[in-house]
Amino acid sequence: MKVQLLKIPSHLIVAGSSWLSKIIIAGVQLASISYLISILGEEKYAIFSLLTGLLVWCSAVDFGIGTGLQNYISECRAKNKSYDAYI
């Protein structure tokens, strides 16, 4: 007698694992916030949170300079032009 396995489509597995990872990450973040507040205190945690937020914001707002430079250098290399001034 053959046993039929329940075949779950791969896109549902990917979507489910994505949601599961987001739930786990949210739980860890909530736990770490309460842990850090108990260790640092409210005032030092506020400074830590502010500095962390500023660092994340600065890294997110690079205005695409790295990607644009990479594309320009690739274009120069394809056309056998010099790109030494941009490195």
C-alpha cells in the first residue's frame, strides 16, 4: 500500500517561513527591548535607541551613491574608458 504524502507548493512554504521568521524576529526584538531597559535603565536605553536609530537611518539614506558608482564604473569598463578618478 502506497502512502501519499501531502505535497505543499513551494511558494506556500516560502511564504509561511517568511511569516514565521518575521514573528520570531518581532518576539526577539520585544524581549531584547525589555532586557535592555532592565540592564541599562530608561535614560541610557533612550540614548542607545536614539544612536541605533540614527545609524540605521544614515546607512539607509546613502542616496544610491554606491550603486550608481558601481554602475558607472561598469559602464566605463565596458567602453574601455578610464575610471581611476572615481575609485
